[in-house]
Amino acid sequence: MCAAARETQTAVYLGVMERPQARGGHSLYASLVFIDTDGEIKSVHRKLMPTYEERLVWSAGDGHGLRTHPMGDFIVGGLNCWENWMPLARSALYAQGENVHVAVWPGNLNNTELITRFIAREARSYVLSVSGLMRPEDWVRGKLPDGCELPAEETWANGGSCIASPNGEWLLEPVLNEEAIVTATLDIDAIRAARHNFDPSGHYARPDVTQLQVNRSRQEIVHFNDD
């Protein structure tokens, strides 16, 4: 992926399963990786809190990856799945100048149709929700673990990828039940216009009344001091 990003001069947000060696190399983290146009990994954000039954599989992350990245006139940041609902995590990105928010989801319109436009209006930012598909034809029969049966539904995840503008209107309405490569042109002036009356980390913030503290240190179980 780094080589492809470098060859095409494309920045990438990529969801991965991470097994960090500094945490023993066994526990899994749902991580969001940012790769810049030079093909370099610039941040790895581990999902702060696995959602509900996910806690049986995924480990809780930390704030190390709560970072934004410049891309021309824009500043991009991203969050994983339901942590997009976490107002303080969003605020940590807003305060770093984020004006393009990437929300990564496992799939389904019910995850993206409300929160995408809500974040856009709250942050006065573009919001790109990226969502997957999970259909019976996507599974290789006979390749599941012993005793594992698939539910009978025709589609378990129907997509819902979409883009909302800084005023909360759709730039790209949710795409359902199909794989697609979609593109859109973002206008920096639309962000400036939307923030003229409301800037959540600027003129409409009151740091003398409320402040947020963010611990961005990578949480590790041991620190070695080798002489």
C-alpha cells in the first residue's frame, strides 16, 4: 500500500488489524493508518474503545494516533467506527485544524446516514464516510472455521459510503449494495464560509470555561533502559 501510494501520489487512510510487538504481539487492535503521498506511514490510530461485543476480540487503544495531516489546503483526520460518536475524540481533531474528517465503518447505511451529516455540521468540515460490503457471495464456502455457520440474511453489510459538505448537505449520497470507486471535488472556500458563523475550536470556543486534555503518548507495558 505504501508503494502504491507513492507511485500514484495518493494519500491513504487504511483500516488494519494490528498486533504490536511492544504489547506482546498477540492482542489485536483495530487501527487506522495514514499513508502520505510519499508512501510513508505518518500515524497509526488504535481504536479507543471496542464497541460492545467487539471487546471479546479487540483491545482498547490509546490517544497516540489522534493526529491530523496537511494535504494541500486541507487538514485531514480520521476515526474508527463508533468512536466517531465520541465528542471528545472529535474535538481533539477539530482543535488540530481538521477540516476533512474520514470516518471508517465496517458497513451499513444505518451507521453513516446520520452521523456523517451531523459531524459535518458540528465541525463545519467535509466528512468522508467509508463503509464496506458483506454479502453471501463474498464468502468462500467451506473456508469457515469448523462449526461456524453464516446467518441467512442476504446482505450483512450494505455499504453506505458517502460525503457530506460543511453545511451538512450531501456532496455524495450514500452508495448502497455495490462496490464502487467514487470521487468528489472539495472546495476550501465552502469550509471558510461555513466557519464564518461557527468555528468549534476558534471564535466559538471558550477555553477559559472548558478545555480538553489529550494524552497522545503510546501506551506500552514496559520501558527498557539499556546502557
